[in-house]
Amino acid sequence: MEKQFQGAAGRPRILIVGGVAGGASCAARARRMSEEAEIIMFERGPFVSFANCGLPYHVGNVIPDEADLLVATPEHFRARFNIDVRVQNEVRLIDRDSKEVEVKDLNTGNVYRESYDALVLSPGATPIRPPLPGIDIPGIFTLRTIPDSRAIRQWIDGPQVKRAIVVGGGFVGLEMVENLARRGISVEIVEMLPQVMAVLDPEMAVPIEDHLTAKGVTLHLGDAVAGFEPDVDGNAITVRTKSGQGYTCDMVILAIGVRPEVTLAREAGLEIGELGGIRVDDRMRTSDGSIWAVGDVVEVRDVITGQWTLLALAGPANRQGRIAADVIMGRDSVSRGVQGTAVCRVLDLTVAATGASERVLQRNGINGNPAQYEKAYLHTTDHVDYFPGAREMTIKLLFSTPDGKVLGAQAVGGDGVAKRIDVLSMAIQKGATVFDLEESELCYAPQFGTAKDPVNIAGMIAANALRGDAPPVHWEDIDRAYSMILDVRTPGEFETGHVEGAVNMPVDTLRGRMEELPRDREIMPYCTVGHRSYFATRILRLNGFSVRNIIGGKMSHDIYQRLCQR
């Protein structure tokens, strides 16, 4: 065990720059590890520990009382943890040679210095506000702090706000869409990418876009903002895009991402990674052995790809703060890295993901090698159909073909989405395989799930593929010149809409009609979601036919066609 850092009087002196998730958790953990340590936390804003993830819902009046967002006050830290918290005190300089920081009290203007044995940087990240024409017009906001939410609420409470444009379709952008709509405001989204929710693969974003449209949200995808113009009377804003379009509104929310706040670290000569965050080791130590960094400001390892990444999430920030405190106080804690587990609600639709997306696997591979993977789609409901309130759920599972390890998962649907992604997140953390998912024992009652939980079924689809029981094929990979597409739904379903060129042969008639099927071509059956086509695949393979099951059925086909038309 490492010896803990010692101050001049035998007490380690720990200075923490920034509160909220990472810094506040580090401070509290350090106190729980030592009653002797002297701990001082500096926060340049007026609040040291607040629930910034709740800010959109405060805007939407789901959380009407701002005080409910205050996790802890300076008085709380003093009384319970004996921690000296100094709000509106900005650390402006790190003197690594003398192991001191220079601080400015923003209330008095006084500038002073404090020495440290261990320094922890948790300044977070700042919203990206690009230098576009008109960016400083009144009515254009970002949302990161309580003062931000106050400004937005005050603007909404004015008499003119009926239309809003959200620039950016990520987590914060979509949460703001929901909460602006809750306030009776008509909302449009302008997103430079061809889809919302960039952490998802394109086909998984389509149900979200359909849902937004159905709820009255207008989408402008694949078009970046070029600038902003005030109307002649100054009561409205026109958002100009690079395609030349103009959209008029009464307020704008900029939700195009955040940038690590590394000014202090860079000026101190600490190593900054290629992605723009502070580079740390697995004990959250920077390139200076007496300085640690945690939270949104750091670059960390992705546990799937092995690549450096930035991840602005509260959960990892809290864990990193604990690890830094442990190491400072002599306990050898290690960060395993991150896998990006996240969830978002979009107008009563739940969206969640964990691990690598297919796009990330294709771009970054796994530990420097090309990723060998396969994917499975599951279209189901969050609980049994016969119990009232069942809602559709789509799950995409990515897994390694050499060994079946779970690499990533995405899900869109009802209330059960978060539960399934949490299970799959832990599967990734423990190195579980799709064969483990088959055997997962999960709680069941009709209102919560099914006897074969969607996690089990996703594992079964993947395991059947790896065992060769039902080799998979995806719509984008079908070579129609050398294969026969077989629609195994009923004639009535076939008539309501089918894939061009498909032959209809209901699964229940297959055994009596095999002479109609070719043995010199590969047969590719599909149904609505992939269930009946799996039965057809087994029947035909056991009778000597060359067959691959089209994963996800016609539901996946329709999404694929939508993407092809973009």
C-alpha cells in the first residue's frame, strides 16, 4: 500500500478544483478515508454540488423547486465532512514547482495562494458555443449550470415564447425538446448529422425520429447552423443553416456538446490528450505525480476498443473522484475505464446504450485489431402482450464472433429499456458472453417482462448464430442474384406489404411444400420480427437446404429502406 501524502504537520493537504460530481465525491471520499486530512474545495460558481442532470426537468417544471437540485451546500460539507468549501473562488494558476495554486475570490477580488500535497482537478467541461454570426443575440442559451436554467426559465416566462429551436439532437438536446414541449412550446431540432442521438447506430435512431415527428417535433437533419439573425422588431430569431434555410423562433437552445475545461491544466504544462482532455492513468493521476484529474475534463480508456475517449457522464465522474481520493490516501484503487452506459427519455420514449456501437467497432476496432463481430436485432415488447400497457421495444446486440463476448447494446422503447441495458452493461463489465445471456435468471412477472426476457432472447438469437443453428444475414448484405427471399408470414400479411421479389410460403406450410424450394440457391426467410423465420430456418436446414435467417424481419427491412432513401 502506498504511503499517503503528508503535509507539514503530518496531515495531507488536499486541494480540489471544482465540485459537482467528480470533485465533490472526491472530497467526501477523502474525508471518509482520513479524519486528519485538510481538504479545501474551490468552486468558481455559486453552487458546489448540484444535480446538473436534472436541469432540463427544472426548465420543464417537472422539478419546480430549484432547491431540490442542490445536492450539498458549503455548510453541509463543513458540518458533516469538515471540508472547507469556497464558492465563487476561482483557481487561476498552478505552480507545480512550489506546489501551490493561485486563487481569486470573485466576491472581494482578493488574490491569494494555497499550498497542496495533492491537487485534484475537476473543472468539468463547458458547452460548445461556436463563434457563429449572431451567437450573442438575446434568447440563445446553453444549459450547464443553475444560472443557465434560471435564465432559460425567465425567458420562457416572458409573453413571446411560443416557438423554440434546439440545435443538436444528443442527450441534452432531446431532454430539452421534451421539457420545452411540456411548457407548451412548439419545438424544432436542427442537427448537422443525418440522425439524432449520434451515440446510436443509424437504424436505432429511426424509431426516435419517428416518435419525435409523431409528437409534433419538426426535424431538420443533416444541416449545420451557419448563424443567427434577429428579426426587424427584435422579438424573434432566425436560425440560418449551411443549406441556406432559415427557421424562425422565439428562443434557441444550443446543445451541440461540451469541451473539457483544460485551460488551467494546459497552462500548468500537464499532458493534454489528442481529444482535448487531460490525460490520466488508471489511478486518475496526471503527468504530474502530485496532481489528479477526474470527471468531464479527463480522457479515459474505452473498455471495449481500448482507445482514449471523452465521456461527460455523472456516474463515471463520481467513481473517478472516489478512486483519486483512495489513491491519495494510500489505497491502491484502479479505474477499469468506461463503456458509456447512458439513458435518456424522449417524450415518453426511453433510449439507452452501453458499450460500443457498430460504428465505433468499425472505426476503432478492439485493442488495435479489426473488430470481429456480429449483431442481433430483437423487436419485442417490454412485458407480456396480455398485460395492459405493453410497449414496443427494439434491442440491438453486438457480440464478438470468436468467443461470443458482449460488446455493446442499444435499446429504444418503453419503461423496460433501462433495465435491459443495465443487465447488458454488467454483462460487458464481467466479460459475459451471449451464451451467458441465454442462461440469465432475471425477475419476471407479467407487468415487468416475459418468462423469456428480452435479454434472454437477444442472447438466444446471438448464440444460435454462433452455433450455426440459424446463421444470420442482414438486409444490407443480401445478394438477391444468388438467393431466394422467402416470406413465411400469412398470405394476408403478405398482401398488406412485402419485400420486393419475395416468395410467400407460410411457415406452417413449409413441410408440405419443400419441393417448390430450390436446393441450388441460398434461401433467406423473413417474417415480421424474425421469430417465425427462425422456425423456418430450422425446418429447412434440418431438411438439407442452405438457409440463413434474416435478422429483425420486415421491421428491420422497413428501417433499412428508410436509411437507403436518405
